[in-house]
Amino acid sequence: MTITPPDLRRTPDNDCFLRALRREPTERTPIWLMRQAGRYLPEYNAVRARAGSFMGLCTNTDLATEVTLQPLRRYDLDAAILFSDILTIPDAMGLGLRFVEGEGPQFERPVQDEAAIQALVAPDMNRLRYVFDAVASIKRALDNRVPLIGFSGSPFTLACYMIEGAGGGEFMRMRQMLYARPDLVHRLLSITQGAVSDYLVAQREHGADALMIFDSWGGLLSADGYEEFSLAYMRSIIAAVRATPSGRDVPVIVFTKGGGQWLERITECGCDAVGLDWTSDLRDVRSRFGSRVACQGNLDPAVLLSSEAGVRKGVHAVMRAAGESPGHIFNLGHGIMPRTPPENVAALVDAVRQHST
Amino acid sequence: MTITPPDLRRTPDNDCFLRALRREPTERTPIWLMRQAGRYLPEYNAVRARAGSFMGLCTNTDLATEVTLQPLRRYDLDAAILFSDILTIPDAMGLGLRFVEGEGPQFERPVQDEAAIQALVAPDMNRLRYVFDAVASIKRALDNRVPLIGFSGSPFTLACYMIEGAGGGEFMRMRQMLYARPDLVHRLLSITQGAVSDYLVAQREHGADALMIFDSWGGLLSADGYEEFSLAYMRSIIAAVRATPSGRDVPVIVFTKGGGQWLERITECGCDAVGLDWTSDLRDVRSRFGSRVACQGNLDPAVLLSSEAGVRKGVHAVMRAAGESPGHIFNLGHGIMPRTPPENVAALVDAVRQHST
């Protein structure tokens, strides 16, 4: 398949998500949902079964495109997000990513000692070509209707999995190394930072209209450690993206789960928007930082496991807290959960529309 | 064994912990460590093996006294904390607490539907007599050297385990019920709140010099949910304790793990001190709330897995952040981890002493 490079100057027909990221007025509150393509959708599960494995799905351009578009057919959403995994970069470094049913991602060759960290090198971006092909294919399939979000895990979050070999615990091996051998952690983070920068720039060049950095585990760090081991690297990545012709004006969202205490610093890292998990007081965040960055969030995804009435109540609380001024993008505080009834997502999107128009 | 009621008016010989809780000047920074009696100590493991089971240890007055005092023999600590578990109250309600090796606490009969919650009644405090006997025995064994801390889990934290049946996950059953049936959650919390109040008052009457409420899972809640489902109940408990003759002037510490964003409200709940996990910026918290409450914390317990040099560096950072004004109690941001080398704890206590005298 030959893919025509996208025209990055062309604005999507529905650009309210991009305008909200720039804190420009919008006629309604834009909405998209983390993990909007996923296991709660029967049509996703059908394609996932066809692909054979999770990585089989991510690496198949047509199937990755198909599942990215599925939620947009069901719901009136204002953005699509690349269907992929946050651990593609370490996989391309040779760590051997695999998904064990019911256990989440694992690496066959985690990076657990000094020798392994010293041996680590930046991945050849050609090994991530399947991601860029998916971005270009999705961009074409979207036919300019809504913007496409590209993304990466943050260096710290990738490092957690690379050192630990799997998620799910308290990342004790990583946390021990932070204090015992910070030099090794910094080496790992530096290599990963360069790869994330290149990865995001390539996604941008293949058609991503906005970029998001998922710092899923930054909340494990101490206040000082967060600056040193996570935020500093995200700041450098944003600067590197901004230094490229295509990345100069791409909106960037930073989402540190559990990072609500550090928003003062996060909002100064060069990002256009902050993702907020459900523990943050959105009203307070908007009043403190709303003139500096856009805010994306922050309904507890567990609300979607209740009832339509529960969902509408939750949506209204978030919308009231967000207030009238521009720069709010409705989202959950974390990804949609697998057991979520699709009709509750429909009620959520409808409630956001009703409230904001 | 007949136990003479303690004289609650008698001040311990070393009362710097109690003075720091009242934000009075102290000649040095007091220190104690969450889970200071525990699996990292070989002498603890020997007693634990003798007891046969974890609850066998908690319910044996002599053995519970012995393990409570063990860390005080090794280290120059300024307080003892009752050796017990946070789940004694639901156990006394009939849920059947058991500890499965390597899996943490579990309830044989969790409270998972409306009928089970409707059937729930407050526990007979006589079923918790073993805890009060331990408090009195420890108090006597301490011989007035240092203060004794009594404690309970918060109603919300107890409810998480009661509904889920075990810890370790994302408490999805609880989080779903919060939105689907808040009325049921409130019923469960109300019953638990009364029990926690009675439990803490009885510990005080048996000799506890200070009381601590562990809200280990409050950080799972949204900002509004935290006020409604956790903080409101802790506020009521503190008011109930204060309304008793023995509890009128007992210092109370509230520790919500992951609650750093909500300290403004926590410091107004009637507590004398807040426990801080390692994600909070201690310097910032002290400057904002140091004139209102004492601060207890907040070194990442993972520091104790590094080296003596790493421990000393971590201690100095905390001490500098705490500053000179009264009202800081040195502690970890969470409990000591089982794999912690005891000599690193010795280095930690020594570093706190060196820095503060």
C-alpha cells in the first residue's frame, strides 16, 4: 500500500478539539475518551480475535485502522486516537513485548542490571514503521472529519516496565534503583527520551494532529523525583518536537496519572494541555491554571459501570466544575474499563452534548 | 492477667513526639516508622513463627507486646505503635479475616450485595478485647519511656476490603458501588464509623497516648468523593473521640495515602497532624499548613532498599524540607518494606538524630 503524505496544514472539518487545546472558543465542549477503542466494544473483540494477538492487531495496518474508527461510528466523538500500545518503543529495542491473557503486558528480556542498561541502544525507527503506517492509514480513513491523536508512553513510564518486566505491582525494582543507582536510571531514561522524541515526530509527520504523552506511573515518584526522573524528560521531548518543522505548532497533552499535586510544574513544561485523573478537583485546577493550559478530563471511568442516571449525574458534575471559559476537553480520568456497557458510553456522549450546547 | 488501668495524665519520660504533635518546640525531631515492627526484623519473624498465624500473633497479648517493643530495643525511636491489623473491626463484624501467605488479607464472607449490607451490624466491642488488652499490656511494658500510638483503618478503607473481599486490585467493586448505590456505601460507612469511634476511644482508655487513622485507600476517590465517602466519616470519628472524657485532648493523626491534593480540607477535619506519603512536597505542605497541623513523614520507604549513603541523602532531603519550625515528626511515606535491611533502618534513625540535634 502506498500512502500519500498528509497535508498537515489542512484543518479537520471538526476542529473543536484542536481549538480547545489552544484555549480558543468552541461552540461545544469537545469529547474523546481514553481507550475509546477497546474491549468494551463487541466489534473490537471480533477484530481482535481475527488478529490472533494484541500485537498482531497493532502491527496490521488495516485492522489497527478499523478498530481506531469503530468508536467514531458508534459515538459523536471529536477526535480519534491511534490504536497502539505504549510499550512499542521498548519492544523495538529488543525487549520482546508479549501480552499474556489476563495479566497485561510483559517483557521477555527486561533490563534488570547494569550490563543490560549499558547494552541498551536507541531503537531503529524502521522497527516502528507499522505504527507510522497505521497513523497514515487512519489519517486517510478519517477523511479529514476529526483530528487524530498520536501518543507515546513517557520515558519514566516505559522505564518502569523495562526494568520491572511487567506492570501490576508497586514497581519496587524501579523504585529501589532510583535511590541505589540513579545514574543507571538516567542512562535508561536518556536513551528512551531520544526514541520517544523521534517516535512522536514521525507520528506527526505521518499525520497526527495532536500528540499525547502518557506518564501512567509518574505518580509513583516523590515530588523531587518526579521533576528529576519524569518531568525533565517530558520537557526535553516537547522541546525536541517543537524544534522540528512539522512539530513546531502541534498541540501536546501531558498526562501524569497521580500527578495532581505537581500541576504547577507540569503546566510549565511546554505542553498545551494537561490530562487530569479523577482525583483532581477540576474546578480548582481550571481556576489556577486555566489561563495557562487546556484541561482534559476527568470523570472516574468507574462511573460508566453504574447506570445511565449515574453517568448523567457524573457528566454534569464535571461540566459544572469545568466552567464556561474555553480550554476544556471532556474525557475520563483514565481509560474505559473492559466491562463498561457501550450504552453507558452513548449516554455519556449525549450528556456532554446536551450540557455544552 | 489483670491489667491496671493506665494513668492517662502521666506524661511519658520522652514526650517529644507528643509535643511535636501539638506543634510545641522539641529538642530534636521525633521519629517513628510505619510498620516499624514487622517482617524485616528477624526477631519478629521468630515470634511470628511461634504464633502460627498473623491473627494468632495479634490476639496473643504477650506476643503482640513483644513484637511491638522489638524495634524500640534496636533503634532510638520516639514512639511505639500497637501491633495489630487495620481489619480487626470487619473481622469482629463476622467477615472472617484470614491471611493467605503472599496474598495479603482476605475476608471469607465479604459484603457484596444489598442483603449483606442491610444485615451488617456494629461489632460487639468485646470481640475486640484482645486489641485493648494488647494496648494495656504494651503500655505497661513501655514503663512510661515513650508514647504509645493506637490506630484504626478509616471507614472508607475498611469498606474497600469489606466489599472487595481482598486488597491488591483497583477495588472496582467498591468504585462501581460508589456510583451505582451510594446509599448502600453510606450505610456500610455509617456502621463502620460508629465502630471505629468506639474502638479508638477504647484504645485511648486502655493507654494509647495518640491515635492514628489509616485511610490507605482514600486516594482512590474523586475530589468530591473523598469529602463525601472518606473525610466526612473521619471528621465525625474525631468529633466523637473528642466528646469523650479520655479523648478530649488525645492527639489524632490522619493519613490518607494518595491524598496530597486534598490537604487543605484534611487539615481542617479536626486532626492534630497529617501523615504525608512520599509524593507530597514536604516544604510546600509545611509552608501552607504548618501553622495549622503537625506533619508526619515523608521519606519513600524504597530509599531503605538502597544503601547507607542513599538513606542518609534521603533523610537530609526530608529534614531540610521540613525546616526548623516545630511540628515535624520524621516518618516514612508508607510502611517499611519486608526486604528492608535492618542496618539501613539504623542508619536512618542515626541520620535523623544527627541532623536534628
